[in-house]
Amino acid sequence: MQQIDWIVLIFTLISIVAYGVWKTRGSKNVQDFIRGGNQSKWWTIGLSVMATQASAITFLSTPGQAFHDGMGFVQFYFGVPIAMVIICLVFIPIYHRLKVYTAYEYLESRFDLKTRSLAAILFLIQRGLAAGITIYAPAIILSAVLGWDLITLNIIIGILVVIYTVSGGTKAVSVTQKHQMAVIFTGMFIAFFMIVNALPADVTFTKALDIAGASDKMKVLDFSFDFNNRYTFWSGIIGGSFLALSYFGTDQSQVQRYLSGKSIKEMQLGLLFNGLLKVPMQFFILLVGVMVFVFYQFNVTPLNFSPTATETVMSSSYAEDYEALQDEQDLIFNKKQILINEFIKSEDKAISKQITKANIADKENRTAARDLIKLAAKEKEIKVEDNDKDYVFIHFILNNLPRGLIGLLLAVILSAAMSSTASELNALGSTTALDLYKRNVVTEKSENHYLNASKWFTLLWGIIAILIACVANLFDNLIQLVNIIGSIFYGNVLGIFLLAFFIKYVKSNAVFTAALITQIIVISIYYFAMFLPESQGEKALLGYLWLNLIGCALVMGIAILLQSFKGNNESNFAQ
């Protein structure tokens, strides 16, 4: 990085933090701190909702996901517009009418305190873990760029977010997210056009899409009913809808964004705005990754994009084997160059099939390299992540973009991290203060006491998130890890809310018991059907998106059965 990159990066981040603190200094009460004084307009809500979900992981991992697997990941978001409409029609009117501060407050009025507390605890567990990951993700990037240790970076990033989140609460999160989204969109559009411009002179954007298509990267829709496949049209529409309903309708980090709206209409318009833009935005980010793939069809790539992984294997006894694979990679690259040049001239389908075969050989070679990295790490008795999806985009940024733009793209990723983490900490603090502390520990205190409690709990969760980030390890890739964590818990919580909304005869004890049983079952399904097979190098028996549907259906079904059984027993006893 050059001096201009440092100036752009530091100025962008400090100005966002300073603006957030200055603009929202002095929250006077819980209403201001948690609901932002109910002053947000629809476009602020829409951007805030979008920024909360679009963490650094989105801009770090999604292009790498497209580089390796193509555009199919966009199907994951197909359920978002459906969920937005349902939330606008069902969830928002209820929340607005009851004037709740948190989503879980409603559950106490419908069921009882223990059900409210259980739902809040499930949220705190999964969102607390996710907050740590959203800090950890950009720390990986800066670690690769600067050579700093991860712990130092996690602490620095966490402190930056905590400063304005504790200071201004929801309003600080909302006003800073508008500026963060402006930085994000500007940086990503510039990066996209720079990538296309960096392609050879005779490769137009249309031809670049043809090359990507010939390499099987442009397959957007998969209508198969393969439950092993994580991303299909059906898993996106069904499983994705349940995940989006849970996330946007019951996750306090999102609910708190639209509860700050000036009116019910502003809240609904904000969510519909997000629903309309979310799929195109994710499509565009994936397309950036596909263009990076096309760029690397004309430029040499490393066998593994992670510098730490490469350094580990090259300093081990497997270095010669790794170099042999690199030589094989060069041969594959040269063969693909010839085939792609021929394809550009003729667009012959027969050549397209040969390109596909060359890509398969490329993938097998990279898999062999990953195996050597694992062996090298085992030899050195250290833990090294061999999966390099999260490093693809940052490798391109650091090695191919001009001065100044590198700093801007790093600011994009860090701004996304800050916006998402701020929303999470804000929600974690308010949920802990109002749903647990106020209702279970200290029930008779002043408004100022609970305002200070919200701030202190926000700070506490900031520390916890930093600690989680310091011990985090990469999974398959970061964006999948966050969604897996959510899928394990979200379906259960959504089922509790749907029971509350629509199944009026089901009472609190049945719901509480059903939720506990469901969570145990869902975690067991994840472990035995997904985690265990993948840890042994086998294909998962079930895509994680289906956990949302399974969890929701289980808690509703078990609660209805328990309530029916209790009702029958009471009826028999009365007779």
C-alpha cells in the first residue's frame, strides 16, 4: 500500500466514526438510544437494513464464491422479496401497534416472560457469534496486507465500532450507515469498471460474459430438487424465504432498524426498498467475482490465494510437490489461453467443452494443492486455513488496482464491517438490557438507569465480539459460516413468532417446551447431516438452508401436538 492508500483509508474510517459520534451525541432516553427517536425516513431505513446485512463478509467472500462456483449463490437471496412483503403485512403492523422496543417484547404479551427470555437468548447466542465473525473477516484482510497479527486488528476494528455505537445507539448506526453504503457502492462500481477495463483490448464485456459462460460460471438458476445442493432455486425460494423471514422479522439487529421509522408507512417502504434492491445488489457483487475470474484467465494466478497457506507449504517438506503442482498449473493456464483465444474468435461450442475440461483440471490441481497445505500444517503442528475463497478478491485488489483505489476498496470492506457490527452490537445491548435485565433482574428503575444499562451492555457485547473474533477460525468460507449459524437458530425463533401470530390456542408452556426440543434436534441434524460428513471430506446430506424450514416446522408441529395432548388430558380429567 502506498501513502495515498493510507490517506484514503484512514480519512474514510475516521470521518465516519467522528460523524456518527458528533451527529448523535447525547441520547436522552431509551427511546432515543434504541428507536432513534422514531425519526428515520424510508430510504434511511432501507439503506440501514441493507447495510446491516451487507457486512465485510459480503464484499470479501461473495466475489470469491463467484470465482470458484459461479453465479448460483444469488439463488440464496430469492426469498428476500417474498419475506419483505410478508413482514410488511404481518410483522410491522403488530410491532407498531404495540410500540415495542424489541421483537421479543411482543412474545411476553402473547405468551409469557420465559418464552420472551428464551427467544432473546437464542438471538443473543447466534448474533453474538456472528458479530465476532464480522469483526474477524476484515481483520483477515488487513493481516494479509499489513502483516499485523489478527488479535491487534480485531481489537482496533472492534474499538472503532464500539465508540460511536455506545455513544449514539440506533441513531448513530443509521446515520453512519448511509455514508458507509455510499462508500461501498462507489468503491464496488469503480472496481467493476476497473476489472473490465483491465481485460485484453479485444475482450469486450459481452465476450467476457461468453468466456465466463463457457467456464460454467454464469449458471444462475438450478431447478433441481437435489437436497444435497446448497444453492438451488427451490432452496432459495423456500429455505431462503424462511431464513429471510426469521432474520428481517425476528432478529433484533434488523427489527431495530425499521422500528426507528417515523411511521408504519416509512417502515414498510424501507423494507420494500431493501427487497427490491437486495437481489440485484448481490447479483452485481457476484458478477464482480465472475469478472475477476475472467481477468485471471489472462493473468497467472497462485495455486492458493492465501499467502499464509502458501508460505506454510513452501517452508515444509512438501515444497517440491507443491512446486510440481504449480508447474502443472502453468501448463493448464497456457492450454486455457489457447482455447479461450480460439473461443473468442469462433465461439465454437466444441471449444467451450474443452474449456470446461481445462477448468475441471484446474480445480483438481487446486484441490491437490489444498491437500498438500493440510499435510504441511499437520507437519508443522499449526492450524492453517487451506480454503482461499475469502482471499481471491483482496488478492486482485492488492496486485492489480492503482494507487488510491486500493485504499478505497479496503475502506469499502471495513465500512461494511463497521456498519454490520454496529447494528449487531446495538441490538445485542438493547435486547440484553430490556428483554433480560429489565424483565428478569432489575425491574424497578428510572429511565436513565436503563439507558445507561443499554450502553454498558453494548460495550460488554463489543468486548465479547472482539474475543470471539480473536479465537475464530475460517469455515468453508465466511459468508457461508454466518448463514449456517443463522440457519441453526432462525427457524426455531420464526416458528415461535408464527405460533404467536396465527395459532392462538397454543399456550406458553407448549411453545417453550417445543422450542427447547426443536433446538436440540436442529443442532443434531446439522452435526450429523452436514458438519460430520464435510469434516470427513464427504458431501453434506442436506443443504443448510433447509434447516430454517425444518426448525420452523418442528417447533410449530411439536407445540401444536403438546397443546393438543394437554387439552385432551384436561378434557378427560374434567369428564
